Amino acid sequence: MTKGHQTSAGGSPPTTVRLQNVAQSYGQSAALMAAVEIGVFTAISNGAGTYDEVAKAVDIHPTSAERLMVMLCAAGLLDKTGDRHSNPADVERYLVAGKPGYMGPWITFTKPQWNEWGRLADHLRTKDLKVMGSIETFTVADARRYHAATYSIGLGAGRRFVRQVDLSRAKRIMDIGGGSGAYCIAAAREYPAIRGIVLDLPVVCEVARDFIAENRVSDRVEARPCNFTRDPFPADCDVAIMASNLPMYGREMIASVIRKAHDALLPGGQMHLIGEMTNDQRTGPWGPAYWGLGQAVSDSLGLAHSESDVIGYFRAAGFRDVGLHEFIAGSLGRVSGTKAG
């Protein structure tokens, strides 16, 4: 039997172990965040390997180092040979401070929601849901903190997009809810003729301009205030991008934004939506399910959309040649469509 994981492979009666582990899995998240915050993975990359060596390197008690490192091993976040520890390949690449791919700020950026996740049942009982949830009350400080955390992976996603999609004929890109501007920045750096416009809330645009300037593309990429749930889109773009904000909105809103983008694009223009999508059975993957449920914490109408949902939004908007493409396995998909010429 597979339904509900009720029996083991040998057919023995179920135990409570799986349920206990799921109930206490917040400890795994806490261990990962703490290890990033105190620099455990960086210390190990620099040569510390034993409990005592790590404790000395990050200035904690050896017992605390041992407790944390045992949990990290159990979570697959550390490897151990004898009494020495090492970082797995993904940890070494992304969680060692100072390395180009370092994403430590992203690991901890959801931490402010920690207590609210503990109140999830209360949030699920809330019936007064908002179109945009907590984003509606974002300050510049909130936007700066949010995008400082997400930029580390956002620019990597932007570079991946530029590698996957041929933009050699594109002239002007609009990035809907573009945040830090990572996709326009990556496109402008790869294609000198491209112009980009990041559409986002006024407080987010202030932050985006800093990232744009830092990457020296201010002459070709602008950030324009736009609440895409109600404001018009520019009518001179031949590419539209909407990335990593799919679960933040409900079905009607996503469908309307895609329709509005279709109508604003130049004839022959393309739209690409990169987002956390579930399979068509809505049973996973875990990441899209997490981001969808997380919208309850913000009391928003957002949820996890399926791949077929998004394809349907594109077709209903009038896009042709609608296709689904893998973007990051197990995490993000990309749906594309073309406006009739």
C-alpha cells in the first residue's frame, strides 16, 4: 500500500516515527539557519572539521557545536568521515561566505515569519483575505531587507533565463513585479541592445535602482512604479517576464495580469512566466506547496498554481504556441507564449 504511507515496505504496522519527524522538522530549519548565522559551513570550508575545531572557529561551546553538527549530519547538510566533517557540494557552493554563489541571506530571509507559521491554524481560519497580503504595507526598509536576501539567487535565476531563452532579437523587456531587477540586469549585461523596465511598487523601485546602478546598466534599465494588479503596462515591449511571484496571487489575479501583458505586448511578442508550480495532480513538489501555503501567513488570496493552471491562463489570454519548460528541477517551471503577429 502507498496511500498515506500507512505501512512499511515489509507490510509491518505503521509507527508514529514519520509523524513525529514531520511535526518536529522545524528543528531542521532552525539548525540550518543557525549554522548560516554563526558561520559553521564557512568554518568547515576553511579547515575546521571536529566539534572542538568548529566550536573554536565560531566561538561557541564544544557541546553546542556537537549538538548542532549532529543535527546537520542527520539533515544531510554535513558529511562526516571519522571525527571530521565536510560540506556537501551544494553547501560548499552556496553557504560558504565570500564565495560567488553565497546565498546565506536567502536562507534566513523567511525567519521573520517564524512566529506566524506557529499561528498557521489561526491564519487559516481568517476569511478576510487580501489581494496582495502583507506586501501592500511594505516600506522601503522592508523592500531593501527582502531583496537583499533574494537578490543572491535572483541574479542566478536571471542568468539562467538568459541562457535558456534566445533574446537576440528582443528590444525592450518588461519585468512584471521585477523586484531587484535581476532578470532585466542579466539580459542587459548579455545583450547590449536590450532595454529593460522593472515594474514594481514604488518602495521596491527605490531598491531596484540601487541594484541596477551597482551592475552599471542604469542607462538601459529603469525601474518604474507600477502596481501590476491594477496599473497599465507599457505598450512598447516585445518581451514580458513575470518571475517568482506566482504563488503570491490568486487564480483570477494571475489570469488577469497575463491577459493584460498579452494585450500590452507588441505583435509577435513573447511572455515568460517563471514560477513555483505544482504538478497537475496538485500533490507536489514540496517547494511550490510550501510557497502556496505560506500565503496564508500573509492573509493573502495567493496559493500554489499547477502547471496546467498556468498554461490555461496563457491560452485564455490569447497566447499562441504555449509551452511548459523546466527551469529548475523540483522548484521552478517556465511557461511561455507568443502573441499573434
